[in-house]
Amino acid sequence: MADEREPPPFGEDENQKDEDDLFAEASEEQEKESSPEPEPQKVPIKPDVDLFGDEGDEIKLNESDEEPSQEDKNDIFEDSKPVVTPEPVSAPPIKEETPKLPVTQSSSAAEPKVTTKRKNTDPPEPDNQYTLTIKVAEPHKVGDGMGAYMVYKVITKTTNPAFKRADLCVTRRFSDFLGLYSKLHEKHTKTGIIVPPAPEKSVLGMTKVKISKEESNTADFIQRRRAALERYLNRTASHPVLQIDPDFREFLEREGDLPKATSTSALSGAGVMRLFHKVGDVVEKIAFRMDESDEWFEEKQNQVESLENHLRKLHGSLESLTQHRRELSNMTAQFAKSTAMLGTAEEHTALSRALSQLAETEERIETVHADQSDHDFFIMAELCKDYVALLGSVKEVFHERVKCYKSWKEAEATLTKKRENKAKLEIARKMDKVPQAQDEISEWEMKVDKGKEEFEKISKAIRKEVARFDKFRVEDFKDSVVSYLEQLMENQQRIMKCWEAFLPEAKAIA
């Protein structure tokens, strides 16, 4: 053995033989060992210390002939000592574990398929299976003086078999619209449904309509109210629950006049009571603070408050834009008149003709500014105004949930008092009153269970309603913004064509 180790250079064949003998001996020793699995995990640390420690004594004999680094490598592969054999035994398990990596990659690659299946299994349910379109047209005044009122024709087309006919046409007063909203609000808001609000009453605008003898003076107010009533009915009709409500179907189907809604008047007894209820709700919101445990509701309430504030600011800006655009239209008309008068007074023929053409061009541009002012108002400003009112309905639904929570907790507090009262009766040995106390406890236990059930039910309904509201809000704003931009581009093109037609006349002045 000493002769075999003396020559420092070894060939590749000898190294291979030594390695084969090494692994052969290692396999024989591995079969003899009783527990081979735990040892390979510990051996890679300790043999390294023993290996270099044992061979350090042997390396000193040949230290003058070879470099330490080469002898270390050769002696490691030549040794067949039992101490060295566990080292290569531990290496194969480590190398065998590496092919397992592609298995984990293939399993992770299959995960996206599972997620896509989950998305397909829960498709969004269609809110409305039938079409229902409503148009409010032909507003006209009935009567004279302060007793006059406006009447609108409501035209309905639907495929819903719940209605009597596919095509319906009735006439309704403005108070009928308010009465419809009052019924739907009283019936459905308690269940967590967001009821679209009706347009607000305008005492000043309606007084002008009653006093004025010419409809042209109040045509703008009447047209705005007609469009607002049409939007209100279509938003109500888009809700799957409200569109089949008996009161809503009666409003669209019943021929003739509806029963007069007396509660819509601000000076009526119902109006005064409604005002007191609103004041009471405001005081209740300030006095009672709900300990919100659901982060979703807390986040949504903050979003609604922020969105309402920003929409109010945007609505004010759009109303200012509409007013400035209207003033621009009026100033353009005055400029056109002044230019036309200057053209008639001008003695130079070419200049006079150019001024006359400029006046005509300005008149056409004045109509474009007026049209754009209407688009600013009806497409964008009214949209923001409607959604400010809708967010008010969303807040009312959240408040109904708080009221349910308050009733539930009050019932729990009363139940606790009833149980304490029963315990006192038992301690005082007033057994004749215990059955009555037990009956009261059972009654309040039912109320507590009912209150909890109603709270969970309205919470679930509000989640669904808010998700539906957000979906339609995004679609509504998208359609409105696209329509507004299309109208804006069309009007700008009209202005460009007007100036392109006038440019040759300006150049022809000699």
C-alpha cells in the first residue's frame, strides 16, 4: 500500500478503479448498517473534520514531493477507510433529490387552470331577463293660475310578461312620480335595496310655470324636469326587484288618474312628519355609533363619503361651465349682430361682403355653443347630480343596517336583564313568578334571534346592492363620457367647417 501511494502522478484509469472500489466497499458497509437513512444526514459534517484531520498525518510523508492541494484530492479518492466511506454515500441522495424540482414546477403550472375553472363556475347572474324602456314626452300645462300643474305622457315598451301589454301609454302628474318613489322607498329600503330617488321639487321653477302665460319662457325648466323624470323611471326599471313591484306596474299600466298622493306636498301633515323623521335620523346618527366589525362596510362607507364630496365639486364645476358656455353663446350672438351692422355701414364692397359673411359665421357658431351648453348640462351635469342623490340612497341603506344592529343589541341587553331578574326571583324563592319570567326570556330570545337574522340578511342584501350599484355606475359614467366627447368633437368640427368656409371670403378682400 505504501508503494502504491508513493508515485504522485496518477492516471485516469487508476483513479476510476479506486473510485469503483470505494463505492463498492461503501455499498457493502451500507447493507450491514441497521439505520442508513439518518446517518447520511449527519455524516457530511463530521467526516469532513475527521477526513482532513486523519490525512494530515499521512500528507506530511509526501509533502516535499507534491503540492498540498493535489495530494489532498488524490488521497481522498484513494482512501478506503470506513471513516471516509460515508461521505460518498451521502452524496447520491442529494443528487437524487434534484430531479424532483421539475415535479414541483409542473404542479405549480397546473394552478392557473384551477383558478380559471373557479371563475367559470361563478358567472355573474343577469339582473334583468326582459327589456323595459320608458320614455317621458309631451309635457303640457293643465289649468291656469296657481292651481295649474304639469302633465307628462309616459310611454313604455317591454317584453316582461308580468305587464298587461307590451306597449303602454299613460299620462301622469309630477306628484304621481313623487308618490311612486315614496311607496317604493317605504317598502324596499328596509330590506337593503337601493331605491333611485325621484327629482326634487322646485318651488321657484314651478311657480314661474304657473304664472307664465307663454311656455317659451319656461321651456328650459320643463325640458330639464322631463329628462330627469325619464332618467328616474329608467333607473327604477333597471332594478330586477323594483321593475316587478305592484306599485311600479300600476304606475305604468293603470289608465286614467292615479289616487292623489297627498304626502308629497311639503306643507301637508305627512310632509311635516317626514321632516321630523329626517331630523330624528340625523340626531340618531350623531348619538349612536356602531362598532363596525366588518372592514368591507367601513371601507365602503368611506368610499361613498369621498365619492359624494368629489361629485358635488364636479357638479358645481359643470354647472359653471354650462353657464359660461351659455354666456359665450349669447356674447357670440351679440358679436354677430354688431358685425352685421358694421357690414351694412361699410362702403368698401369686398370688406362689407366679408363682414356680412363673418356675421353669418358667428351666428352659426352661436348655435353650436348653445348646443354644447345643453350637452354639458344634460349629459354630464345632470349625471353628477343624479349620482349625488343616488349616493344619498346608498347612505340611507347603510343607516337601515345600523338601525337593525341597534335593535338587535337592544334586544340582547333586554334579554340579559330578564335573565338577571329570573335569577333574583330564584334566589328570593319567588317560584310563582319564575314561569312568567321564563316565558319572557323565551320571548326575548326569539327577538334576539330574529334581530340577528335580520341584521345578517340586510348585510348580505347591501353587499349585493352595492356591487350592482358600482357596476352600473361605471357603465353609466363610461357611456356618458363617451357620448359627451363625441358630441364635443362633433361641435368642434362644425366650428372648423364654419371658419374654413369663411376663410376664402377673408382672403378675397382687396
